[in-house]
Amino acid sequence: MKPLWAPWRIEYILAPKGDEECFICKGARSPQDRGSLVLHMGKGALVILNRYPYNPGHLMVAPLRHVASLGDLGGEERAELMDLLALSVEILKSVMSPGGFNIGVNMGKAAGAGLEDHLHIHVVPRWEGDTNFMPVLADVKVVPEHIEESYRKLKRAFQEAVEG
């Protein structure tokens, strides 16, 4: 048997659960810090890479305000969220050439929300053949690109899209 290395997962496994600070709010306070994984900061929303991605390029679009549901947002915030969602999809298409996307919001623990009280929209690029036997037989998901490489490519693309 060959080992699968995903050393970045140990941070999640060993991290305290429940009382940690909201990673979206933390990232919004220090968006220039590479470790925050913030790809873009808008006026009322941001785009951030998922630290524990399902696929390379798995990102989230979230309001800057710490709110739990879509109904808690004002009209300008919802509009910016949708604008950043559309921009994120276009950038992912350009940089990573996926065949499709899964886009969704998990509101509430029963819906699978890992972060229940800060609304965020998941954007997961998908490619034909990106699923295989590993999740079924070994309960393992293989992510073929390191998150730092995804960050580097996507951060540059967001900067180019916004600046010019």
C-alpha cells in the first residue's frame, strides 16, 4: 500500500474545536497575510480559499459581517456577494479550467455547516474523473494540488481582474 500525504490536514485534526475564532473574521482583519488565504477583499464581502478543500481551488465567498443567514444581509451586501461569486467562477474557469462547479450554502449544523454562524458560499471546481474509488473504499479524498499553489495562482488572478 502507498501512503497518501496530506500534511496540511494535521492542523485541522489537532486544532481545538468549538471555541476557536471565526476564520473568516480573522482573515478579514489580516487579508494581506498569506496564511489567511484571503484572495480578495471587497467593500462588504471577501473571497477566501477553503483551508481543507474538497478539490483544488475550493473557495468561499462570504460577507464581512458575521451573520448566519441570507436574510441577515442588506441588499448591497447580497449584491456584492453575488458579484464576487460570479467573479470567482470566471477566475476559476480561467485559471483552472474546470468542467463544472458545485456551488452551495450550508445553513445550520443539520445542513453540514462547519461554521454555522458566519454565512459563506462554497465554490468547488469539478473535473470529469475527479472522483474515484478512494472516498468509497478508504474514506480518503485525494486533492492533487497543494493549497499554497492554488493560493498563488488565484491570488494573482484576482489582483489582475480587479486592477485591470
